[in-house]
Amino acid sequence: MSPSFNKQVLSYVSPVISINVTDPSFSPRKKHYQRVASRFQETKLAFDVILTWRPDDERVCPSSIAEYLARAGYNVDLCPPHVQVVHKYNTRIPDLSSNKPAHVLEWMGALALDCDMEAVDIDSKDDMEVPSTSLIWKGLYSSHHIETLYQTLS
């Protein structure tokens, strides 16, 4: 990797590696996959991966991926989502009929991080406020989880 020089700062350009794992040629029996796997093994990279997985078949347990990775020799730590009880007062609730899901998600994140809720830009009904006790869910949620929650609440 060659450094790029600025007048006063020495910096290194960090390469970005993008792999299309949905490409049909990216399977263990194909040359492309083997070449990518070989390059990764040569680099001796070590990193943490956080993922959530939803199987297509309801009969398959979502934690089965953890067992699969553990059998393959990886250290696996399950990080289940957890619920926290938070007491909030006089906080606006987003109007689900006039807000986009992304805005509701932003509101949920701001609430979970205990931000100044008056600074969060949401459409709300004037008479709707958060009850004195709220449940805050913390963890890694897929877009599917968020969409399901949104559809359930609206």
C-alpha cells in the first residue's frame, strides 16, 4: 500500500474489498470462491463479525448458524437482544400514519440512547405522549424485524 502525501499530513488510503456473495459463481465448488477464500487465508486477517440470520424455513432455529460456525472452528458468542425498562415523561410519540419507517426507527434509536427527544424531527399527535414507563429493546435487529414491528404497531 503506498502512502498519499498531503502538505502536512501523512495518510494511508485504506482499500475497500467488496465481495458479491449473491453472485452464482460465489460457491465453494467454484474457482472464484476458492480464489477469494485463498486470498483471505493468506492475509491472516482477524476480525469480529456481528450478524443476524433469519432462516427461510420456520422449522430451522435461527441459532443454528451459531452451531454451524462453532463446528467450523469459530468462536461464537450469542448476543440476544434484551429489554430495558426506562421511565420517560412528556415525550412525543411518532404518528405512525404520517411518518416513514426510517423516521420511526430514528425516534426509537434516540429514545434508546436517551437523547433530547424534543430535537428529534418527527410528526406526532399533540395529545400523544409516552407513558411513564417504556420498554427499550437493545440488540441487533434486521430490517425484517423492524418492518414487522412497524406493521404490528401501525
